[in-house]
Amino acid sequence: MRQAVPYLALGVVYLSLSTPAFAYLDGATGSMLLQAIIGGTATVAVVGRNYIAKAKQLLARKPTRK
């Protein structure tokens, strides 16, 4: 933890010295952000569903042969 203190202090100083960007955001920016959020959510859902299916498959009891 002591090793991280200088880096944290440097980060605080760096963030306090930033200047305003005065950036322009047009009308399409909001829809692009919404599209990125929806796409990220869908990706997490599909990947999660695949991992859950694999976990169920590993944990499923295999039928015994007689």
C-alpha cells in the first residue's frame, strides 16, 4: 500500500491541473453513447449466458450406464 501512495498523489496533482476542453457535442453523440451502452449490455448478456450454459453442462449429473 505504501508503494501506491506516490502514484495516487501524482494522479491527484495531474487531475487538479487539467484545463477545460470546450468540446462540442452534436446531436448524434447521445445516440452513439446509447448505442454503445446497449451493445455492451447485449455483449455481457450473451457472454454471461454462454458461461452459465458451460457451467451447467459441467455440473450436470451424467447418466450412469448399467
